[in-house]
Amino acid sequence: MSMKWIDVLDIAIELSEKHTDVDPRYINFVNLHRLVTELEGFDDDPQRSGEKVLEAIQAAWIEELD
């Protein structure tokens, strides 16, 4: 499955499954950006993300863990 930046929930689910040792409440956006772009199946321009997208991914990841 190919993921783009707009696939916030899918990205959050993948992050929660792959990075069980990371607490998304405390990750900075630089590291979050790196983790997203390193996901298998992520297929979008790394430069197309912004703070709003990363905030949405972080919030969905936190919610996924709750």
C-alpha cells in the first residue's frame, strides 16, 4: 500500500506498530518527519510535509495508542 502525506491515520497506525518504543507525545517534528519518510510504503515527496501535517500525524498516533 502506497502512503502519501494525506494518509494521516494510516501513517499513525504504521508508526504505532513499527515504533513501539517511541512516545509520540514527546517526539519532535524533525524526528517524526524522518520516521514517516522511512516507513515502508511511504511514497510521497518528503518536502511536501508541513507543520500542520506533522501535528495531525502526531495527534493521530497519540490517539491510536490510547
